[in-house]
Amino acid sequence: MPTETMKPTRRKLIQSGIGAGATAWISRFSFLTKAASAAEESPRVETLTEWLRAGREARKRGVEACVRRIQELDPTIHAWVQVRAEEPTGDGPLSGIPFGAKDIIETKGMATEYGSPLYKGRVGTADAAIIRELRGRGAVLLGKTVTTAFAYRTSGPTRNPRNLAHTPGGSSSGSAAAIAAGMVPFAIGEQTRGSIVRPASYCGVTGFKPTYNLLPTEGMLTLSKSLDTLGFFTHTPADMIALWKALGHAENREENSSFAVCEPIPECEPEMANAFRQTIATLRKAGVSIKPVDLSAMLKKLDEANDVEMFYEGARANEARLKEFGDRLDQPLANLVRDGLKIPAQRYEDAKQYIAESRTRLAEIFKSTPVILTPAATGPAPLGLSTTGDPRMNAPWTALGTPAVNVPMPVGSGLPLGLQLTADLGQDSRVLQAALLLQQQFGRGPDVE
């Protein structure tokens, strides 16, 4: 079959480090396809589900293969700040399985530079709580992944493995790209507005933001204490469920009998709106119960409330940094501090009050429709690296503290587009199980155009 008519499988996309829409880059970066061929000749563990099935020796070889893959692909993707595979320090379900950690998370003896040249060469002095937990369960810290400066807006060098001319999103840029390129089976991210779910949508992987404060944030750089939430990236929802279980969380055994969908669709780009409509229509034809709910006005106000919280708290968290570094501090963060310090306390309290009221209202909606579906981003990954994209599809749910997960929609061509699933506070296992259900439905049906 002529290569131009072949439809690559997801495994091929991950192995090559190039996804739909990136074919123009193949000849320029031919070593990517050579790396894929080598991987096919010697089968390797790739997804977390495969790692969990592998024996001890296969896991050791798998870590070495991850390091080689990073050496081959990262010169053009730039997902990593530092790679240094460490020996396992614990034993458990994740024994010998490597992971990457966003570079705002403290790691003893390893680079912790916050994505800023001001901290270039800084080495962590202690492990953050999440690193200790993962190491205690046997996982191997492979290295630190690129973040935007201080987990805010100034982009790093990371490119989207699906098309190297586009951003992978942010601020968890490196973690999302590392998963999309098949460099590691799982990685840690963090979300204050849309920094997990949006990059997952752009890169075509599964990104999960758990319920606020469910994962420990001790040892993580603070931007906004009321919003900052740790989470993970994996290849698929099945991998995320396996990781969640390995971390000691119960699996959800309940069937998701009914979903809700935001109608009208929150304002987004035509490409996303069209794919979202077709995806919902396909699911309904397959027998999935999806009820309309109008949340447009609420979500818009929640996005604004999230912004107020982030600016108010972020200004106070970074005020000392601006005083220390002055004009050397990157401009977006400096502006956040200056603008955030001008926000009256009453406006901040009003934002928090609206979030609390919305949380109560949505709890009632979740009783009849346990999972709500929205676009995971406003559109596909923007061209270039000057922006990491618009987080307004995710920020309302971060403000509420509810769990949210991205599932790639079955687009036939072009860059990935994601479907965001959210559920009520504490219903993390439920939303992950729902993500798996929908992903399985996508595998049975046609692609959307």
C-alpha cells in the first residue's frame, strides 16, 4: 500500500514521535523513523499497562530503552531538563517503572530550576511528598521535565511531538510531550488553570487532574494555593486507572448510566466545535445517554473567578521574588505580581464566594448526570512556541476543585483534539472509568472529520 494512504496506528504514532499532521517533518527528522524501526525489531514495554505486566528484568531493560529513546528524540522535542535514572528506593506495584516529574517539584540531588534561567543550576535539597510516595511504591525517577517559567506563561523550548511546529501546551509542557513521544510511561504535571488537561488535548494523550488537594503538594512551587493541583499524564485512560490503583485509590465499579453535555457549547474554535458535536452525536448513536445542560454563563464567570484567585494569590506568593530579581524576572510573572497586588480583598472574597456557590449548584447536577462533557481546549495546539494556548475550558473546573480528565477524540487527521470529562468532588475513580468507557466507544466507531 502506498505510504501516503496508510493510516498509522496509535502505537506507530507514539513510537515515531510524530502524530497526525506532522508528516511534513518526517524527511527533515529522519532519525525519528529510524528509532521507531529499531523499537519494532526489539519489542519494548511502552504503556504503563504493559510495564505493570512486565517482569523485573523486562522493566530494567525498559528503563534503558527509555533513556535511549530520550537521547534519540529529545534533541528536537526538548521535553527534559535533566535525565538521570535512579535506582529504586522502595518496592511495590510500581517497582522499577520510570516516570518524569515537572520541574516545579522538589527532587533531592536533581535539577529543580522552575523553568527559569534565574535558577539555572539549582539542585533540589529534598524530595517533594509526591516523589517520596512514588519512590516508596518502587517507581524510578527518570528525570525532570520542562515547565513554563514558574508554571506560568513564559514558554520553554518544548515542541509538540505530534507536529514539531506547534506548542505542546503548558505549563506542564515537558510531561505531556514526553508521554506523547513514548519516552516514559507516566509523568507528573500540575494545573492551576489548564496546565494538565490542555497539554493532554494538544498532544493526544490522557491527562488527569484529580480532586483538589487529593495529592500532596508539599515541596511543589506555589503559584496559587487555592488552585494548584498535582496530576498525571499517561498514554490511555486504562493506564491512568492502573496508576490510580497503584497509588492506593479504589477502582470505580459503578456504571456511568448518564452523561451531561454543555449546550450551547462553550465558545471555541470551529475545528474543536465541529469535532465535539460529531463526537457527542456518535456517542448518542452508540446508545450512550447524554443530556444537555446549559452551563455557559456559569463557566464563563468561573473562568473569571479562577483568574482573580490566581492573580491575587500568585502576586503574594511571588512578591518577594519580584523584589529580589526586579527587571530580571520574566515579564508575565512580574506583571502578575504588579496586577495581582492591586486586586482588592473584597473582589478576591467575592470570587471565592461565587466558586463556592457554583460548587453547590453543580453538586445537584452531578446527582442526575455524574459526568459532564466539554471540549478539553479551545482548539488544536497553536502554531509556534510564543503561546501555550487558552486555558478557559479547564479553568472553571480547577476553580471548583473537581476532577477532570482528557480523552483524545477520534479525529481522522490533523492535530489532536480532546474531550474533557469532569465529575463531582471526590469522584475521581468514577471519571476515570467514564473516560475508559468513552475511549472504548471511540475505538468501535468511525473517526470524526
